Amino acid sequence: MNSDNDLQIAGDILEVQHLLQPRREHPVTVAEFVGLARAIAADRAQWEHLVEYDATSRWYHRLRTGPGYEVWLLSWVPGQGSGLHDHGRSSGVLTVLEGTLAERTERGTRALSAGAQRVFAPGYVHEVVNDALEPAVSLHVYYPGLTEMPMHTTQSCAAARPVTA
Ligand SMILES: [Fe+2]
């Protein structure tokens, strides 16, 4: 079974009114988790002053917690990467706040520039790398909170094959 089905939604999902339930204090639906990430991304005062760049190890900071979820802020200096991994039982929303990150999966490599978001289900395997010349910052929402990040050692190739869709 292919777990990387690469679902694409045309247009802005947050414009679909029936998905916008009365505002809740904490997100529950995928759309609300995406919306939370977008709201934080747009409010630089929440995160900009917290960002640090560490050339020796990837820097991360837990920005927020809520019922069953965590929001992490990560920085990536050029050359830093996550290694190939999944997220255990967690689903997630990855949002690029600054710079450009490359996401590598078995299907290819996708460039994620500021504002790009990726939503993934449990078991999704990817590698995120800053292969650009400028530092990058990203926001990661995990539901439930990330308790493990199993590393994967092999992947048949994706580094050089761009995802165009
Ligand atoms: Fe990840």
C-alpha cells in the first residue's frame, strides 16, 4: 500500500465555510491544525525573537502545547537535515516560516518555500533538508505530541527526482 498518496486540494481549504466550525480554543480537525499553523506563521511576534541558529546541532523549541498536540519551532542552517524518519503515531502539519526546505520522500524531492505547508498522517516517511544557501525556519504541529521519530536507513532515491505536482 502506498501511504504517500500526495492528496492535493485545489484552492484554499479554509475558504470552505462548512469546514469552519465555531471557533474553538484548541484545534481538533485537520483544517483547524492547518489554520493554527497559518495563524502562528502570520504572527511573527510569537516566534521570531525565539529563533536561534546552531551550526552544531539542529535547534528546536516547543512553542505551544494544547490538549493532545504540540507546536515546535525549528531552525535549519544550510546543510542541516532531519535524516529519513517517520513520526510514530503522530500526524503533523509542517509549515515553512522562512527560507526554503527540501522534503525528500520515496516519490521525489519537493522544494518548500516560506508559506508552504505539508500535512501528513501517521507512518509518513520523509527527510527534510536545508540544501539552500540561507537559513530556514519551520513550524511543526504534531497530534498527538511527538513521542518517537523512528529513523529509516534506506530509500530508493528521491534526492534527484523533483516532484512537479
Ligand atoms: Fe518529519
